[in-house]
Amino acid sequence: MSRQALIKKLKKKNPKLNKSDLGLIIDVFSKSLLSALREGKSVEIRDFGRWHCKILKENFNARNPATNELIYKPERVKVRFKVSKNLKKIINE
């Protein structure tokens, strides 16, 4: 679902709010999610899921499969999303 489609759905549910206000709400939500993940915190929305950061260790013995050359992969952070049990049940029905 695109940002514009989400704004249209929110506009149908809340006709009193302007589209610019709804866009601002989406921006504030995404920026606050981003800043929390940048700080290393996890973000949970009940009955939806949880975002958290996982630190991947550096790897000295990684190989490029095309050239079989040894490469170095530095330590990095990966964002993970875990779906809640309720959402999983709704999707699989």
C-alpha cells in the first residue's frame, strides 16, 4: 500500500481531518519509529508486531560466490520485524 492510498483510507475513516494533516501524522509516526530504532530501542504496536535491531557480527571469512574471493564484512545493524500472534492468525484465516 502506498502512502497516498493510506491517506485516502484514513480520510474515509476521518472526514474531519485534512489530507495534509493525515500526511503529517504518517510522517511523525515514521520519523519517531526511525529515531527509536536508531537509538537501539524496540518499537511495539500491540496486535500488529514489533520492530527491533539486531547486531550482525563482523565476518572475516566471507566469500564472494562469483569470484571465490575472500571479503571482509564489517559489523552492521539489521532491522527485524516480528509479527504478533493475532495478526498471524488473521492473515492465515
